[in-house]
Amino acid sequence: MPDHFCVSRQTAEDFMRLFVNRLAYGIQREKPLPDGTVPYIKQTRPLDSGAVRMHLNGDMTINLYAINPQTQSSKWVAIDADYDGSLEALFQLQWELKQDGVEAALEQSRRGGHLWIFGERPLLASQCRIYIYNLALRLGVPVKGGGLKEGIEVFPRQDEIKEGAYGNAIRGPLGVHRKSNRRYWFYEADITPESQLAYLKRLKKLTGAELGTLTKGMALPHAYRHSEPVPFVPRIPTAGYREFRILDYVQTTGKQDTRNWKAQCPSCAKGGRDRSRNNLGIKISDPRFYVCRAGCTKEEIRAALRQPVRKIVMA
Ligand SMILES: [Zn+2]
């Protein structure tokens, strides 16, 4: 049995200050379902310090949503990793964050860990994601999605959410996980709710200005974007001519190798082919170069996009 605690209202309020950015939450079922999952049941009442005390004491387990839709911001970023070798990746991220002046706390989990970064004030979800995705890409740490089945997951999981939406929730730290019936602690503090929260309060908090500097000129890597168009910046400023950019027209589905994006070939798609959406390879360092491995020509690809190859007329 996990230890039972009896925390003060003050301790619960410390938890809320660190982790609670909106009052929507869920309570985890007491026992696993026959299929082994232990889902959270969304609550209609707002979260309060009484419920947080029960969570910290071990009487129930809550989950928390990252984004508040009124600000599209989150009080924290949590990097969740539960694949083989994921703990190593989290330590690597933690070290690299430190080089950027960002302190992160590592929490154990059932199969890996969660790495937490806290904002001094709530941070824009989109900016948090840009920072972590680019950091992971630079380190070669795999990120789930964009063609990869295994890798880290970044909470907030959305850049923004609609009014009345929730996005994804994460297990509230320091509580009892109902599947394993145990608690998972942060590594660098004694294992009581009070010591753990005191440690988290001492961590340096990331400011919006620092995050702005860290993400200057960065965007979410192509493979992880949903549908937002790539901003058009002409490479050759020629009056009346917009340079063709394949990435404005196709949705990348991951990486073919370290040098190329993959996407569905528009010409193949027109013929009902390339259902696996990976025939088109696009050079990451220079997306002017793209090729269909099924053999469609550049002319056919451009015609399929109604962007015929421009004829160069010599004057
Ligand atoms: Zn093709």
C-alpha cells in the first residue's frame, strides 16, 4: 500500500499555485477496468484545495489540463516519455535545458518519467511546444507523431484550444497511480508531499521573455504541424512572381531519413495511389528539391497541384 499522508490546506494551495491553471479536472477510477486501463472521470465541479488535499493524501487521484483557453497558456510544460531508453532521453533534455538556463524537475512514472518546466507566469502553449520540439530535434530525441510511433510527448499537446475545449490532461503529480497503486516522486527531494513541493517551489521559473528569446526565429518542425500554412518568404524578390514551395502544398508525414521529409505525392494521390503517404521525398535543407519514388516527374507533380512549372523565357 502507498503511504497515506495528511497534508495541510497550505500544502494543497502550494500544489495549486504550481500546477493548476484551470479548474477542470478528472478523478481516476479506483480500480483498473477489465482491459487494464484506469481512466479518469471528468468532473463537473471545479477543482478546489479540498480535492487537491485528497489527491496528495492518497484518497483519490486527479488529472490536470495544461491549457487555459482564455489565455492559450499553460503554467507548465511536461515532457512525457515511456518508451525503452526514455529515461536517458529525459536526462539528456534536462541537461540541455540547463545549458539554456532552464531548470526542469524529473518525476518518475510507471514506465519512464515526466520532465517538468514551470513558468513564472503562464506561458503561451504554442511557444512552449516550439521550444521543446526544436530542442528534441536538435538532440535527436524522438518525438511521437509526425510519423514516429515512439518518442516523447509534450504537454500542452495543442498550440491552442477552442473556448469550451479541454485538450489533453496529465496525471497530477505526487498522487497515487491507481494502476500500479504507488506514488511516483520527483528525484531530487525527500519523498513527502511537503518536501517535494518545497523543491519545486525553489526551482527557477521560466519567464515569457526568456522563452521568447529561446524560440526567436523558430517554428514548429514541419512534420508536427497540423494545417497552418508556411509563411511565404520569397527567396528571389521578383515582382509579381511567387516562388513555388512544395511545403505550402503538401502535408509532411514524417522523415524518410535524416535528410528528407516524406509526404503523399500529389500526382500519385490524383491517381488514387500512395495511400501510405510517403512516396514524395523533400530535402529538408532545401525544399526546392523533391522527388517521387514511384517515378512521377516534377511536371506531373506540379500539374497535380495546379502549379505548373514556370517556363523561363529568355529576354
Ligand atoms: Zn508520384
